[in-house]
Amino acid sequence: ALKRTDNTDQNKQTGLMERDPRTAWWTQGRFGMFIHWGLYAVPAQGEWFMYASRTPVREYENLAEQFNPTEFNAQAWVALAKEAGMRYIVITAKHHDGFAMYRSKADAFNIADATPFGRDPLKELAEACEEAGVVLCFYYSHVIDWHHPHALHKEHNNTWDYKLEEKRFQEYWEGKAKPQIKELLTEYGRVGLLWFDTAGGLSEEDSKDIVRHVQSLQPDCLINSRVSHYMGMGDFVSKGDNEIGMSGEDARPWETPMTLNQSWGYTTKDQVWKTADTLIRKLVNVIGKGGNLLLNVGPTPQGTIPELSAERLREVGEWTRRNAEAVYGTDGSPFPLEPEWGAMTTKPGRVYLHIHNGAWTERSLRLTGIRNKVLRAYALADVSQTNLSCEQFYDEPLDLHILQIQLPSQPTDQYVSVI
Ligand code: JFZ
């Protein structure tokens, strides 16, 4: 059993650390929608299409004439995010292809000025988010830009149109990146966070410059760790794609960016889709370690969220609605080790047990620090709302709240969350 050594150690192990109050809305929100939507939806081969195909800028620009997402409905997107239980939306304002998904005065290569669509979807999304109480956030590729002659990354550049030796990075930095970030932070209302991406080669000075730039415009706007490859920069850590972190490994809160299939941007290629059960287990695994899950959709060139994505999100929402108390505003498990039967989330004085239904066997009920007898008495029966005071984990008793257990007679692979 875990014995409290001293407050610091305990907090370190539980991830219950002193947090920057600016991140509270984000850590309490636990679950966000990632949206990869851009000109790359037209060829429908993912957001790296231009690089993978080495499409010349002039040819890539021609795609804009075909991009007319008339079925785009911001309210419908926000409603789906809410139905899934997502508390914030991070949408690509500009990905590596350099195409801005909003009306940008800094660069005419944008959806409002360069396509027959002629509208500003981020403006419409900002209004829909404001109305629905969902926090709007932007992804911005601040270093890679295959459209701009002077963007310079340590490895992923447009070398088929531009010569590396002729790069003047500050022309891109001062002429496009910083002005566009200013547009996003001054014309779309409150922005919860900026999700910078792939900072390879950005100097420490320029990394600090962009942080100062953001904070001068919206001091409460959070910044993710990918703003720089210098350790410790950013208000929260974005793990690698689909990578799940460990509680307490960094003083900052962290998130897992996750795809529903294998792609971020829309693709018509065959994909293996994660089931709703897998997604729920991933969500529980992440929040059980005190992390956030940023789950991605890749909208179509018509402006719709693919039906299979919407279906998965509605199924996940069914679970998050039923188990909201054990998801939102929680911290991770009080124990450093991940139980084999599932995960735990916590609130002051409470532990929520998320137990994979297949784990409901005598053997696997050995919970770190919680005696079998407590659970066995409840786990193998239908139990209505009840509060259990369990033995002392810490100096003060923790209530082990098992609010509801509905167990089929035989364990199945159907996920059951017990809160
Ligand atoms: C980047 C982008 O290149 C990609 O298109 C997508 O937007 C993704 C969310 O972010 O890809 C990365 C960047 C960094 C890591 C993994 C994928 N990483 O640090 O492991």
C-alpha cells in the first residue's frame, strides 16, 4: 500500500501539483476536439499531401478554386463536440501547407480570399463556440510553411520551389507568422490556447519571441510545448501523436493528441478506425494519469465531419455523459502505478474506479492500497448509489464512491465505468 511520505512526494506521485491557475479550465475540461481541416482536404490524402507529392506551389494554389465547403455548419460541428463531451476545440488555422483557414490580411492565400467559398469559417466557429460555451483554440504551424519562400525548418522544407541558401527566415517570421498570430488573437474573441507545431530549428530567441507575442495579445492564452524544442517551454506538454504520458513526469499538465483512425487530415485511403470501446479506454487511461485527450476529426472538402467520426464521437459522448462526475474536474490516480484492472480518477477526498469490465474477476480486484473485501462486497452485485468509506489511504479517510455498478452476469469486453 502506498504510504504518504511527505506532501511533496505524495503530490508528485498523484500529479496533484501546484498548477498555473491559467490552465485550470483546460485540465478540468479533460477532453477536447482536434480539427484538421484545410486545402489538403481537396486531394483527400492527408495534411502532408503537398510535401509527400512535392506539388509545386502554383499547382497547389490551383486546388483553392475547387475548395467550396458549402455544407460547412459551425453550429453542427460545435454541437457534435458538445455531444461527445468535449469542452474545447483546437482547429488548424494554418497547417504546414501555409493555407490560412480564415480571412487573413497577412496573406491572400486563405479560404476567404482564394476560394469560391468566400467565407471565414473560423469567424463562424468562434460565434458558435461562444454561443455554446465551448472554448475555441487554434493550431498554428509556426515554422513549417511550404507556401512561403522564407519559412525554414530544420528538415521539412519546400525544397522543390525554394532554395535553402536563399532563405531569410525573419521575412517569414515578421511578415507572416507573427502578423497571422496577431490576427487570430485580436479578431476571434477569447482564444483558449495556441497549439504550435513542429518547431524544429526555431532558435530559443525566436521561441521566446513568439511566447512574448502571444502573451502581449492574450495573456491567458495557453501555449503548448511544441512551440519550441527547448525543454520546459509552453504551459502544457503535447505528447507525441497517440502517445500517453505518465502522471507526474512533468511539472506541467499534459495531453495526448489522438486520431480516430490513422490520419489527421481527411483521407479517402483505407483506415483502421478505433472502436468506441477503445476510445473510451484510451480516454480513461489518459485522465487516469492526469492527462487530457485531444481527439481528432478530419472534415471533408464539402465541410462535413465524416459520418464514421461523428458516430464514434456520439458513442463516446454516451459514456462521458453517464460518467461526467468521474471525468471532468478530476485529477489522475492517487497511485503512481497503473492498475491492471483499469484506472482511477480523483477529486479531493474521492476516488473514482474505472474498471474494465473484463477485469471483474476475483484476482484482478487487488487494488493498490484498497482491500479486496471492500470491492468484492460490491463488485459482484448490482449496487445502487452508495458511499463507501474505505480504509485510510492518507491521513484523512477517503470516501470510495462507488455510485453505480451494473455488471452483466458474465464479464464481457464491453467497457464498464464504475464511478
Ligand atoms: C504534427 C504534424 O506534422 C501533423 O501533420 C499533425 O498536425 C500532428 C498533430 O502534428 O506531427 C507531429 C509532430 C510532432 C510529433 C508527432 C507528430 N512528435 O513530437 O512526436
